[in-house]
Amino acid sequence: MRKSKSTKLSFVVCVGVAILAMAAPGLADGIYRTVVLLDDPVAGDPPASYVRFAPAWIDKNGEAIYYAQMSGGTGYHGLWTETGGMSLEYQDETHPPGTPLGTEFDYLRGYVSNRSGQLGIVSDLDGSYPLVDNSNDTGVWSNTSGSLQLIAREGSSAPGGPVDAVFDSFTSSKPVLNDSGVMAFLADMKNGVGGVGSSDKRGIWRGTNSGDLSLVVRQNDQVPGGPVGQLHSGFHQPQINENGDLMFRGYLTGTDTTGSSSVIWAESGGSLGIIARQGNPAPIVGSVGEEYGGTFQYANMNTNGNVVFTNRMTIGVGGVTSDNDTGLWTGAPGSFELIAREGTQAPDAPAGALSTYITVPWINALDQITFLGGLEVGTGGVTADNDRAIWSTASGSTEIVVREGDAVPGVPGATFSSFSMPVINDAGQVAFSGTMVLGPGGVDLTNAWGIWAQLPNGDLTLAARVGDAIDVDDGPGVDFRTLTAINYTGNSGSFGNDSGLSHFFNEQGQLIFIGHFDGSAGGYGDQGVFVWDSNLVPEPTTLTMLCLGGIVMLKRKRKTA
């Protein structure tokens, strides 16, 4: 029977809509929310105008935190949160709470936001004022009580240190802050004051405010459980989980530390202990004596107390060579499991394909991890065009999420050429940025870069891509602007979702990024801060069902006409 023109038209339109939705998700209004545009009024300082946006973060409720440079207002830099409505929480050239009148913020060194959008900041003070000099010109603040409060300041008493000891510098660019408002930070005490020397000045402090701040660990302290004379030598920036437990990488000195000074420390129930140490046996099924070697470079812990880390094992011990010395472990302290190792069969890869390098891993609250790694060219069919992949354990086993040379979701005909280090949210969804091979699928230098993420059902989809146009008008109007660059923080360090640091891909599957567009404003180009929501991306099957439903309705209409 001959098909009606209306049915044919419906089919063509449906196919067109489905192709557009899959090939150019940036054109689909509704999956993006505009947080702020460069030409928007500046909340909290109406005379000012935005010049550019810096890194942006997102809390568990999908509300944004962003930093921006301004002109024409009270100050030149500010920090805003959407929690409870858009609010200017920090601004330079304004009075810092907890300091004498006549003092002003000068430069924001770093900031962190917890899952609830609360902030911890480290800021310099303006040294041109009479009460500020280089002995007291930096401090740590938090707004967990509702507004910024001073937690610690250079020149102020260092709790837990010797009598008269004072803070000298905050050696981390930012503190860590959990959802209960508990903060931790790395700091130095002033050498020569209160008996503090150059070998015992550094420590890690924790607390919710200046009144309950306490010293957790200090250089030259006796190591808990270690032989007499075994001392703490140094520390890296701590992490803090939702229980308030800390984890940090550190070093030992003194008794019994030759060749075994690098350690990972973690708390459990208020007790601090070593969970991995250079020179100790590396847990490997069928081990023939391998041991941890070198320094621990990357490690993070979640609220369950489970940890993920990488280490280069000692070459020449237990058959370890330069081709198989790096491994990735995860699990609870005392029961770590080797997930991947250089020179061995790569998980979920073709038979014979061997792992090469392993980059910074990421762990979520469900004990699931993700990581970027390499495959050895010439093994298992691996070539230079498909020798990198991203793995995840969200399915219950270690599986490849995406591999170089794979077809690119959202860009028909295109293939992946490289990836950034991935992250995994607390729903088990992986996100990453990547580039595509030039040529196939119409890919060129103006549209080769994008961000991809998994939908709630695990399917990989394109979240944002340079060269695509997005509608920045959240209302009934339309304002399409073409992305020329995307500022996406991604996995920029060895921290996971429960580490006390900021998030850009939350447990609801919402991802935040800064989009740059054609045009110019203040020399930085037109910009905006946007939230992409994986829950609002229409699945191809949904589109198909809607189209089929439309065809059926048209047929019924013809029969009843």
C-alpha cells in the first residue's frame, strides 16, 4: 500500500531530529543552564562589570561557585556562590572579617568548595595598610557559619605548637573542607619563635573555626607505632573525608627509614596510621617478592576509608623491571587489590595487549575508580592510533569506558585521538575531555576538542564541544553563541569526590564549565558559566518512540478524516 505524504514527511522529520540530537547535542536547548554571562549585572557590586571568569565548581544541588575578574566596582576579583541565591562571598579591597578595621583583602591565593557550596579560602591582605606587614599578610577563612570567618592568620597563635609559636605561612594554595564544615590545611610555624626550628616548623591543622583548631601532626614528632627515634619528616597537602578523617602523603626520618621514607598516612576512628610504605611488600596475587619503591605520587581516600593510589615498585626485587614497575591499587587499608600494572595484560583489552603507563586515579563514595592509562604498541593489536584508554570499575569489574580510535558519540564519522585524566561522580558516571582525529567527521582545528560524559544508563555522550552553538538564553528567547574554547577543570590532581576539594561533576550528573565565544570583552572574549545536565539529554530510543507515536497519530487522523 502506498504511504501517505504526511507519514513520509513525519518519518523524514523524525529521522532528522534524531540525527541532529545525536550529532549536535549543543543545539538542544534545555540540557544547559546559564549560570552567568559576561554582560550580566555583577551580583553584590552593581557598578562593576565582569572581565573574565576563572575556574567554576558545582555543589551537590547543582548550584555553581565561580571566581571572576571585574572592573569599575569596589574590587577587581570576586568569588560567588549560588547557594541560597547568587551571593558575592569574597571580594578584594573589602574588609576581611576577624581583622582590625582599615585592613583589606588583596589577593585570593586559592579556594575550595564542599558538597554544600560552602567555602574555604586562603587570601593575602593588602600590605600597604599600617597594621599589615609580611609577618601577618595571609589568612584562612571559611563561610560554613553563614558568612566568612577567620580561621587562622600569619602571626597568630598556632594551636598545638610550642608556647608562643605562631603561624608563618600557609604552604598549600587552598585548604580542604568537608560537608560538615571541618577544614584542614598545611602550614608552617615561624622559625625561631617559641622554640620552633627549621626541621619541625611544618604541620597539619584541622578544625571548624579558630576556637577548635588543633594540630594533627608535626615535623619531628615521634611516628605513632614506630621505633623510638622514627620521626615525621614532611607532608603533602591533606585530604579530608566526610567523617573528618585525614589522609596525606608524607616522609619519615630517623630510625629504620633508609630506603623506606615515603609513606601514605590515613586516619580511622581518630587513629592515624601508615597504610602504605616504601619498601613494604606490594600486595599482588601470586607475588614473588615485589615491594613498594620510590615515592607515592598519587593517592586519595573516600568516606568509607577506601583508598586508591599508584606506586613505582623497586626495580630488581621480585622480578620487577622498568617495564612492569608501576601499579595501581585500591581497597581498604590492609586489603589492597592490584587493579592494573605495567607490562601485564591490560584489563578489558584484547588478549596480549599490555598496560604501559597509569595516570592519576579517582575514587568515588561507592568505592568505584576511574583512571587513564596506556597500552603497549605492538601487543594485542595495539597501534599508535589506539594506545590510550580510560577505565572504570563502576560495573563491578575493570572495564574500558573509551579508547583512542573509538567512534566519537555525537560526531558521526569522527574518532578519538586523545583524552584528559577522567573523573567519576558518586553515581558511577565518568567524565573527561578529549580531542578527535582531524579530518573524519568534518573535524578540524576549530572543533576538535570537547567534553564527554556518561549518561545515567552508562552510555557515553557529548556534553560540550568547541565549534558548536549553544542557546545561552534560559528563557523563551533564543541566543545562540558558538563555543570557541571551553575551560574545564577536570581531574587536575590526586583527589576524589570525598577528599574535601571542589567538584565540577556532581552526583546528580551535572557538569560545570566556562564557555568562550566569538567576540571580545576586556580582551578575554565573550564568556559564560554553564551547567550541563546528563539527566536532560534525550536518549535516541525516546526520540524514536516519540516519532513513531506521531506517525501513528497521523495514520489515525487519515482514517477518521
